[in-house]
Amino acid sequence: MNMRTRMQLCLMMFLQFFIWGGWFVTLGTFLGNNLGASGNQIGMAFSTQSWGAIIAPFIIGLIADRYFNAERILGILHLVGAGLMVCLYQADSFDAFYPFVLAYMIAYMPTLALVNSVSFGQMQDPAKEFGKVRVWGTLGWIIAGLVISYLFSWDAKEAIAQGMLKNTFALCAGASLLLGLFSFFLPATPPKSDGQQAGLSQMLGLDALAMLKDRNFLLFFVSSVLICIPLAFYYQNANPFLTEIGVENATGKMTLGQASEVLFMLVLPVFLQRFGIKITLMVGMAAWALRYLLFAYGNAESGVALLILGIALHGICYDFFFVSGQIYTNAKASHRTKSAAQGLITLATYGVGMLIGFWVAGRITDTYTLEAGHNWQQIWLYPAGFAAVIFVLFLLSFKNERIENHD
């Protein structure tokens, strides 16, 4: 891969995740403060991510993989996304906002697979080259948070009261327009199936269902769905929580989680090799429980260090469970079902698991809504306890094994 192509792919990844990080992190804060949304309504808005993840395989399998170049579909979807972002900027009520955020997520979620397809299509050795390109996506997410918090201060209490947080949608509309146009100049990535029919089971990853006959993989699969329930609490409530209790530049501080994700990604292979998959997954689960305890007992004054530590644990929470889980899934699957297995895990976690999680998080948040805000300690103790229960059940039932690829 030449330098020009590498730079194109890096910019593509940067904009892809700049767009997502530029509005999704502050979504709960915007909806609660500016559109008067309830916890249940905020959960509905966040669950559009799950609906997008469920619908995405149809778009990729029925359209992108069969008829059109990946970079062209990527460009069209981001141009559509730019228009929908303008609609989100203009919405003045939750009822007006929700249809557009649902449509946006249905358009955006397939692009996560498309940017990977474009990248892999240009690489001779993806195992060595992809990480150097994908890290620019994490940098894009970090820069988006820093721009919102430290450059424009849209997440400051006074700015939120003035409705300035909606400017995040205008910012992301511009970035979507830029990526949409830029996508048509990316290297050509033609469809791989050459118009051949793709079965429904193949598109949804159902070919990999036979893997659930393996007791260990079944336990991992169920645990993956369940751990997405406490994960949803973080996505939905972390920014509103930090903003409400008075943490300055909350969105910028939350980028520490993505920075730690990069760091622990480097540690993960060594940890997996030394301690095995069971210990690695358990460390990830334990980190979720610890993070929420830190949130429950931290505050914006004397306990701010607890909050910062809770944010920094994101690298362990995500890498040690979700990334190691993807590695484990790849190792357990046969050569024929590797793609299907990853599709099944994604559908189960970001689709079904997160859908349940956002609903639960919304209900519990509403239960502990007060006249002057929320009883955040009680809210955070729920996902902490849930993650702890999953940890114990996994400890008692899952047998450790060495990761070996099956062909």
C-alpha cells in the first residue's frame, strides 16, 4: 500500500469516528436538557444504534456486497447522513427528533463495515497494516470530544442552557458532507460476490449458530449479550451524569477513555497469551463493575479522581472483553464461518444486547429522577451489581482454554 492510499484511509477513518464521537457522546445531555426528554425517551434514542446494527447486515449483504463498490455506497450513506444531521439540528421536540435519529443510525451503522471493507481491500497484510489505519478512528473520536469541550465549550452548563449543544449536529453534518464527497475519491473497492445471491442466514451470521453447541462458546455468547446491559448505562448516562454534577469539560475528559483504549490494545495480546481467555474476559467484566462503583461514589469536588479513574477504565472494559471476545470468536470458528461468527456476535451485542440495555437504563434512570436532577448513586449501583453477577456466573461456569485458530 503506497503512502497516498494510506493517507486516504487514515483520513477516512478519522472522519468516520469524528462524526460518531461528535454527537453521540453528548446525545443524552442534549435530549434531557434541551428537548425535555425522559430517561425512557433517551433510551429510545440511543437504541437506534441497535436498530441500525440489526438492519446493517441487510444493507451490506443485499446491496454493497452484491452490486456496488463499497466506497460509493459509503459516500452516498454519508451524504444522506449529512442531510439527516441538519434535520436533527433543526428538531425542536423529541417527537420531531426521533424519526431522524433512527433514519440516521440506519444509514450510519452500515458504514462501520464499509470503511473496514475499503481498508482491507487495499492491504496486502491486513493483520499488520489495519491497526495503523484504525487508530486514526480513535483519534477522530478523541479530537471531536476535545473540540466540543475545550475549543467551543458547548458542553458547559451555561452553553447547554442556551441550547448551544445542538451545534454538535451542525459540526457533524459538515464532517459527514466532507466524508461523503471524499469517499468518491477513495480507491475502488468492487463487490466481492459478483452479483451472486446471499442467503438470509449468511447475511445475519446465522451460519455460525452451530458454534453454540460448544458449551464454553455458548456461555461466552450469553455473557456478551448480558454485559451489554451495563455497557448501555455508560453510553446513555455518563455524559449527562458528569455534566449534571458539575464536572467541567465533561466531553473532553471522557476522551481519556478512548486514549486508554489505545494503550490497553497494545497490552491485550501479551495478557491473552500469558493468562488465557477466561482471565482476560473476567478482568474486563470486573472493570465494568469497578467503573460503576467509582461513578456511584465519586463527585465533582473531592471525588473527581474516582470519576477520572472510572473513565480511564474504558480501555480495560472494552478491550479485555469485547476485543478479546472477537479474537476468541475468530479462533473458535471454522474458516467457512469466521465472518458469519463475527456477524452473529455483533448482532447479539450491539443489536439485541444493547437494545435491552438502553431500555433497562432508561427505566432505571426515570425511577431515580428527582426534581433537582437524579439520584446518580442509585442509578450506577444497578449496572455495577449486574456486572458483578455476570462476573460470578462466568467464573463458576466457564472453563479456561487456549486460543487456537480452527481452519
